[in-house]
Amino acid sequence: MPKNNDFFKQVYQVVRLVPKGRVTTYGAIGKYLGSAKSARMVGWAMNNAHSQALKVPAHRVVNRIGILTGKHHFSIQNTMIELLEEEGIIIKNDQVVDFKNHFWDPYEHLNL
């Protein structure tokens, strides 16, 4: 596995490519980066995303069933929900409604 700093940079590069109105998962990002069991490390990267010079749309990263597990890491409690709703994604009980249709898999859409 690459050093954390390099891995985090790769995570941010992938997250910046997630289209508006779509979401991806921690695990899908890890799998794309060649480390399928690194969902937790992707989460740590997302926790640090706010400190990046280039914006990282961390609100587009959710858990494997579409739950907004990272929402507590935004400075204002409902920021993640508001950002996703502005992009046309419906959220109910902190979960993406119709998750399968909003899911963007970097493994399918990007070339290594």
C-alpha cells in the first residue's frame, strides 16, 4: 500500500472526478486505487479533505449502502445533506434515495 500522503492525494484526485448529482463509496474508491480493503483509509482521507488547497467534493462520498456516514465531519451539521440536495439527490433519514441510480463507480468510469 502507498504511503498515507500519496494514497490520500490519489483519493482526492478520484473524488474530484465524481460528477455532480452522483455519489461514490469509500470502498469503490479504495478498489479503484488497487486496495479493495482500504475503505476506512479512504474515510480518513475524507476527514482531511477540508484542508486541501484544491476543493474536494467530499459530500459525494457515502458508505456502501448510501448512508451519509461522513456528515458529522462537516463544520455545519447538515452541510452534506444540503450540498447533495442542491445537486438533485434526495436524502431521507441520512441516506441517498435511489442510491443505485446515483452511484458512480470509478472502476467503471475511469481508466487506471
